[in-house]
Amino acid sequence: MIQTVATYDSLEGMVAPCPEGLHHLITACADTKLLLGYHYGEWTFGTPELEAAVASCSLSQAELGHVRLLHAILKKHWNEDPEGLVERRGSSQFANLSFLDAPLADWSDFVAMNAVVDLAITHVLHSLRGCAFLPVQGSTEKMLDEERYHAHHGRGWFRTLASRDGTRERLCAATARALASAALWYGPAGEPEDEALVAGGFKSATNPDLFGALESDIRAMAAATDCRLPPIPAPGFGNWNPATRRPAGTAPDDEILYHLRGTRNAIFKLN
Amino acid sequence: MPTCPFCDSADTVRETPFGTSLMVARHYCRTCRSFFENIKWGDREADLDLPGFLRPDRDDPERPA
């Protein structure tokens, strides 16, 4: 539980490294939601059921709405340019969860994204509900309300695929990859920015604790099915950077960023 | 289940968890044989399949007033 010492309407009075830590954390959540929105949107077609296509389209809209909300906070308090965050950053600067770096191979990847990756960010949002930085606190409940339906959808499909002999194995493999990717994204124990955010009342749990809670949720869901998840290997945290949360040398696929960005349609911009 | 908005019948079933947008579910009335959509926000949350930390009925001292 967050023990709020002081609350803040702005960054004024905040002690280092909390402003930088919040900046990094909000950016990482926004980047992951941006890539989630892209992949959900991509799966408006090609789903195993028409209903899943409609749901995927809706999930995409919700994620992009959350990106706008988080970018507005980054703009107001860190003077970030939302368009620049999407259009002009180098790919290696994106701090999204790396499961989203490449195209999703099939529907089992989609379900792992929905059930694991989306929930990983929801755990972070949940830990920010009592955030001492009031603009963040004020935005989390709206997002969590919508994320309940994302979790419901992901868990429903997880149970469906896990119940079938032809899809269970692929689902388990995709889920294990998503969990391993989440473990790396959350980061190592004792990371200074994360420790400061928890001590300052900005977050209610450390990142390793949040990963533990995520893994517990996923394993409990899998245990109720015939999906046998393997142990998740300990991530290699060497040179882990809170600004990017990814291994050096990795980045979202250039093709994905090309389609995600509006660069090629820049001449059609309205202003 | 919600009552039918056309005939007020309580004999309805949920057809799908998502309708034309994320916030609605699609239902079917067995009495007047109509499909209708219902906004899921609020009291329907108790029906959702959720991990413990997202359940709205959980005793939650951190939830802001």
C-alpha cells in the first residue's frame, strides 16, 4: 500500500531521481500501449472469429486513447512533444515491452499479448492509483476501468486455446515468451529510480514485486487449464537502462514503426 | 442479465462479450427475439473473469475515493 508522504501537482519540490523515474516509467507505459494499439489494430482482420476482430479493433482504440492521455502528461510536465515521441525518435529509444517488437506470428501470440503483455502494464497502472504525483493518480482509474475488459477478453481466449490439443502447446510457448519479455521490461531488484518512486509514495510496489504478481496471475490462470508453463529464465539485466527497459541492440521492427508512424503521409497533415 | 429494452423481459442471454464497441456486450431477448446491446460499465463488472487485483468487489484500501 502506498504511504503517501506528500503530493505534487507538478514536478516542483520533487526530489531526484523521482521526476526522471516517473518520466521513464510513463514513457515506457505509453510506448508499450502504442505498440499494443498497433498490434491490436493489425488484428482487426485475420482473427479466428469475426467477433474477435471487432474486439481487437476496440482494444486498439482503448490503447491509443491511453497513449494520448499519457502523452498529455509527458507534454505538460516534461515538455515532451507527443508527435515527436511517435514520429521522430530512433527505434532503439522506444521503451516498449520487447514481445511487441516483431509481428505477431499467429493467434496464440495475440492471446499471449492480450493476456500477459497488456496485463503487465495494467499492474503498473494499478500500482500508480495512489500516486503522489496527482496528474498520474487522476488518470489511472479511467485506464483501469477499460483494462478490466482487456483482461477479461485475454483470459477468455487463453482458456479457449488452452483447452484444445491443437492450440495448447503454441499458447504455452507464446505465454512463456511474453512472461520472459515482461520480466526483462520490469527490471532488476534494487533499481534506484524504482526504489525512489516506491519510497516517495509514487508507486505502491517495486517492479520485481509487480512482475511476481503478474507471473502469479498468469500461472494461476494456466494452472486451471492443461497449459503447463515452464519456469521463466532469470533475465540478463546487465546494463539494464530504465529509459529503454530493453537489451542493448534491440528495437521495434522498422517495418512496424513505418506503418505505425504517419511519416509517409506527412504532406497530408492538416496543420 | 439485463432486461430487454424493447419488452422488459428478464428472459435474456448474453450472446457475446463485445458488441460494436469495447464497452458494450450483445444480448438476445428470448421473449421478443430481439438483439440488443448493454453497456458493461458498473454493476456488470462482477461478472468479469479477472485476476484478483482487478476485481471491483475486492476490499481495496488503496482505491481513491
